[in-house]
Amino acid sequence: MYQYTEFDRQFLRSRAAQYRDQLQRNLQGSLSDDEFRPLRLQNGWYLQRHAPMLRVAIPYGELAARQLRALATIARNFDRSYCHFTTRQNLQFNWIALDKSADVMDLLADVDMHGIQTSGNCIRNITSDERAGIAPDEIADPRPFCEILRQWSTLHPEFAFLPRKFKLAVTGAHEDRAATAWHDVGLHVLRNAAGEIGFRVLVGGGMGRTPIIAGTLREFLPWNQILNYLEAVVRVYNRWGRRDNMYKARIKILFKAQGEAFRNEVESEYQEILALDGAPHTITQAELERVSASFTPPLRTPATASDPAAVEQRLRALAAAEPEFGRWLQQNVAAHKDPALRAVTLSLKRLGYAPGDASADQMDQAADLADTFSAGELRVTHDQNLLLPWVRAEQLSELWRAATQAGLARANIRLLTDMIACPGGDFCALANARSIPIAQAISERYQDMDELFDLGEIDLHISGCINSCGHHHSGHIGILGVDKDGKEWYQVSLGGSDGSTLSGAAVPGKVVGPSFGAIEVPGVIEAVLDTYRLQRNPGETFIDTLRRVGHEPFRQAANGARLEQPDDQTHLLQHNPGFARDAQEA
């Protein structure tokens, strides 16, 4: 993990002190709410439907156990003892009183954390593959570049007030686990024919009202020029991005409208930066090595059973004796570039909890697991789970038992109930409909693990509004909350992809028909999945069956599941007692 310097820590302490002064002036009335609003947003503080919401940055998903414990303490002492992990590797608190917000800022700064640029029209938290630095299919570790990008973009004086928010994602692997094509800028680390490291630069991806897949701006850019090139990209966007219409302000609209003219202007700007400005942001080899030194693998003691073949044989025997352990090995455990290690996902998808939610006790327990089994390090995943990146293979059985006791070992990773969902209308003032009760109803219907394994790998994504925080466009099955005549309704789309190997090239799903009432949605999903069972070939996944047979049989099944009078939504939308909380916000 990146090790903060004394400069980094002093910066965070100064920022927290500055915020405390702003907050006190606001509470005393000398700084109006309108004047205070942009200042608190720049530190991640929103005022949502019911209470303030704090979004905490977890840059490129890396989290130390000590940081997770600090977050658990904040949840327990300042919130309602839980938090929410997002698809962009952030964490959100939903019930912290505003007059306590400066105290929370100080606690975050104590563990090298903050909410800077998790809001506002600026370059947001930079995300990456949760298996960065450990994946066997990796070309090069993207984390040092992510950190250099973070430092470059933080409080960049020219890009503090862009036309709209700006999101970057970076991957260093052959498989795109960072959904880069759905970002304003996506960066793929690659090697050219000469073996040199560089980036393929994608631009103009995004969801929202107009889902667009990013296009390639540069096939290969030398690694040391990435900051100069991004400077050119964001300058062109800052110059021409629309400020008169927030729905058309993202770079995806500009790139789609200008096409080749956009490419040419970026290239011209880039050449001027190189020639006239002297390429001020060229990354030196010394700087890359300085930052990379923070990302060396942790030292580990010699394995008790060093023979990989013997370890594998023992794991197979344990899996045969305990089928639940075998399922967990299959779904939650991934290969590692070090043959003696594994990457293990802790599932945050449990009945009675919103997808991505974790209680303070669970966070403490996950931190304990990280200290015991993963060199004190965790990762936040794009799918709203936690990952342990440094687990020794011979300790998998012990880890499984400990994670099971903590409620973090459900073997549903990449299965239907490992769904992505935004907090929706229970929290967010922007949402048209609630996401959590829909997720809960579908999860209740599909609790049988035999049935989940039979259905196989399915991405189900739920958004409470067109802002698409639940990434419904990229789900094999996507659900979007819409407002119709003041009531909550839901569109269902099929065939989306985030760009991973399982899903194929990134593509938005297609809506299957008019919107459905909330009480109809579980039946619609069931009808779609029953159609899949009837249509699939042996061993075929849901997305492969859908692409082979087309949308029509699924559309007919979905529309055939409509109720005659779906207007009464109250049966489904009552809060499940298992949530044990008041209304939520995002």
C-alpha cells in the first residue's frame, strides 16, 4: 500500500482544520448555507433526503486493517453502526450529524483518509482492478500509476470546476475488472511490440440518461507521458464541455458530438504541452520507483506446507468432505500471481442487509481477518464486496471458518444474489424509486444455494434513478427505478456488460418493455430466469444464452409476468424488519 509521507499527513491535517473553521462559521451564521455548500461538497459532505452523507475516498480500492477499524469506530460512534461500500471504491456514511462532521474529518486524517474530491465537478476518486498487483493475467501493476494520478489530480487548480464530474479507471490486466469502458477516461496498461510499457487511452464512456461506451483515443501512449496527455484531454473538455445543460455536460456527449475534431484538438493541446510548456508533468523513472516502493508484496513467513501440489490435494480433500467449503473455494477464491497465495472475496451480500452495507462489527471482524490472513490489507471491489489479497493457500480452510463465523463467507460471488445496488430512494434525494426493497425481495426468492449454482454466473444491477449509481446499464439483468404519476416503477433491461471476460465487450442492456410495478419485479426476474432454464444449452451461462437466442423470448416472458392491478406497491415496499433502520440515503 502507498505510505503517506509527512507532507501528505500535514496536508490532510491542514485540510481538516480548514474545514472545521468553515463549519464553525456556518453554524454561527457568518458563512451562509449557500456559501458553505461548495466547501463541504469538496470534502465529501452531502445533505441528502434525511441527514448528511459523507463519502470517504478509498483510492484505487486499497484499505489497511487499521483504516477499516477507524471507519468502524466512526460508524459506531457517529452514525448508526453501519456504512455502505460503493461501486467506485468509496465508502458512505448516512447519518452523521453535521455539527460532528469536523470531528470525523480529524479521525479520518489520523488514519490517512479523507473525502476530498468525492463530490463536485472535479476529477473524482481514481478506481482500479481490485486484484491489481496480484492477478496472474496482469501486464503491469497499475497501482503506482493510480497513486501518481491521484496526487496530480488532487486540488488541481485548473480542474476544480469542470463542466461535470470526471471519473478515471485504470487496469493493468488482460481482463478488465475495472469497467474502464464505462468511465470518462479508461486506461489500460499494455506493452507494445518492443516490450515497452504504456497505456491505451479510452475516453467518453458513461451511464446516466445516455449510456455510451468509451472510444479509443490513443492505442499506445508511453507511460511517462500519461499526466501530460491527460492534462490535454481534461483541458479540451474543460474548454468545450457544456455548462448550460447538466444532462449534456459529461465528456461522453462532447466526444460523441465532436469525434475526430475532439481527437485532433487533444493531440494539438498535447503537442503544445510537450513543446511550449516543456512537458511539466513527465513522470521520471525516479518518481515511478519512489511510488512503486510502496507497493512491494508484504513479507511473509515460510509456508507450513510449501509444496503447492500438496496444498492443492489437501484443499480438494477438504472440499469433498465439506461441500460448503468447496463452493466457497469455487466462487470466492481466485488465483494469485504467487502460486502460494490466493485472493479471497468476503461477501457483503447477506439477506437482511442492503448490497454493499457492512455493520461496524463486520468491519472490525473483516479487519481482524485481514490482520490474521492478509498482511493487514483489504481491497474494496467494484461489486461492493471486500477482498483479501495476500492469503496463504494452506490457510484457506481456517480463513473460511473464521469468515463464516463473521457472516462474510457466503459463496455467492458472481451469482445472482451478489447483486450491485445503489441505496436508492431510501437515502438519496435524487432517486425516483427505492432499490433496497427490490434487492431484498429478489434475494429472499433466491436463497437456495443449489438453485443459485444451477443458474450460474449472473450480474444483476439495480439503480434507483437514471444517474445509474447501481450501474444497471451494465448488468446482464438491469433494474432502473422510474417515477410514473408519482409512483415507483421499474424498467428491466437485459444483456448489459461491464467489459469483463464473463460478460464480453462492454455494452448497455436493452429494455424489455414498459415499466413494471414494484410488486411485479420479483416475478418478472423469475420469468426471465425460467426462460433461461428452458433455452440454455448444457454449460451455457445466462448472458451466452441471451445472446444466442435473442431478447424476444425473454421479453415475452417478462411482460407475461405482469399483474392485472400492480398499482398497490405497499406489499413489497414496506421495509424489511431485518434492515433494523429508518429511511436511508446515498
